Amino acid sequence: MQYAIETDRLSRRFGRTEAVRDFTLQVPAGSVFALVGPNGAGKTTLIKTVMNLLAPTSGRASVLGVDSRRIGPPVLARIGYVSENQELPEWLSVGGLMDYCAPFYPTWDPVFAAALAKQLDLPVDRPLKHCSQGMKMKAALLVSLAYRPELLVMDEPFAGLDALVREEFSQGILEVTGDRPWTVFVSSHDIDEVERLADWIGIINRGRLELAEPVSSMLSRFRQVEVMFDTDTPVPARVPASWLLPQAAGPVIRFVESAFSDSESPARIRAALPAARDIQATPMPLRQIFIALARVYRLSE
């Protein structure tokens, strides 16, 4: 199986609102894929459509090689799911939740479940109704991992969690990811958290997939560029298409280069700006790249 999740021109409409538009995506098997975008971008609708909780208006999707419209108990037993809006039976204790879930999954591993509870610092005897939101999210993660799913789907799992719980939650995922091959698909608007988890990233904007690529590729091709001149210099009327958000501030022109190359970019910049005195190109963290792209998308609307 080459792709754990695959969509082809998938769309989901609510009345006149198209929440997901012509969405074509391939999530490589064995990857940790983060789908990022602002609130309301369509992340949750996409996940619900892919997981057969909503019927697509058009297009198709497959999960673990199965058409999403045919996902049933046998496939669901191979998928873990954690959501910020997940409802848990709060009359049960954490241990009771584990006992309740175990019979539904033939691959449930009680030794692994106990180890996860200890690693996530979960009090197994405490009723869920007396647990914090962070503990509830960790309990949801535990029962989604204990049967060793082939695919873990998480929808905004970090929302409302404090820094310590986020660390424990992320560490639990990272340790399991390093233990064996599997696929994680996480949607979030929290760029800082997904940056440490993901090796692939996709950006969704108003229901449309804007890009999807390995994180290493994105980090290597984006640079914050500053070009210095001897006198005040305006941005030329025509600049390369890869220069994002160009602006002038006196003797400096700044822009984001989205196709940077150590061997070629300096020469291209000097060809476009022959009066340049100095050029500085600085690597950008994922968060800074996302903010720059979000501004570009907003300007293009």
C-alpha cells in the first residue's frame, strides 16, 4: 500500500457553502502527515468525509486501500481516532474505559495499554468526569493506540491543552512512531506542535489544498531575503513569481523566496536587482513560512 489516505477531487458542500473543494491528496504510508490551516479552513469536514462520517458531494477518497464510503468495523479496527470534540463515557474510570474498549479490537495489547497509561501519567482508577481536559485527551489517545492501529487520525488534538500535557501527548506519539511503521494524519492550526511531529505537511485554505510536500523540502526552499542598496530603492514593477510579499523600506528590499537554491538564487537576485550591494538569505521556521503563505492566500482572494 503506497498511500494510507488518498483523495481525488473530493468535495463536500453544505447548502451553498463548499467546505472542501476539489481536494486531491496523497498521504504516504508510514509518514506523519500534518494538515495545517486556520480555524474554519475545512480540516474537520475533510476528516469526517474521508472517515465516512459525512458523504462526499463529489469526488472520492480511500483509507488503507478501501473506498471511504465502504469503511466499516473491519477497517475501523485498523484506525485510531482522536478529536478535540471527542465524547467519552465519563461515568467510567480510565481503567474502565480501557476494559470497555479492549473487546472491540482483536489486536488490543493489554501490556502495551498499561505501559501507555504509565507513560502518559494517567490515573487508571480516576473517573473520567473528574479528569481534566488534558487527561481526557490522553485517555482518548491511549485507547486509540493500545490496539496498535495502522493509521492514527487526530483532529486538533492540542486544542485547549497546557504546555506540559502537550509535551506528554506529543512524546507519546513520537515514541510509538519510532517503535514500528505506521501512519499518523493530524490536522491542526498549532504550527509549533506539528513541526516537531510531522515529516510531511499540507496546507488547507478555504477548503482547498494549497500544497503538500515533505517538511524537509519546504524548509529547504523557503528563505527570508533582504537585499541592501546604497540608496532608497523601490520594488521593481516585475519580480520573479517565487518572490512572495516583496516590500521596500528605504535602501532595503525584503521578500520571501519560495524556490531558494544556494547555487542559483544569489545570481537570480542580482540579475533582477543589479544595483544590490549585499544579499542576506535566512532560513525560516515552519511557523514563519505558514504565516507568509497565509498572507499570500489572503491577498489572492
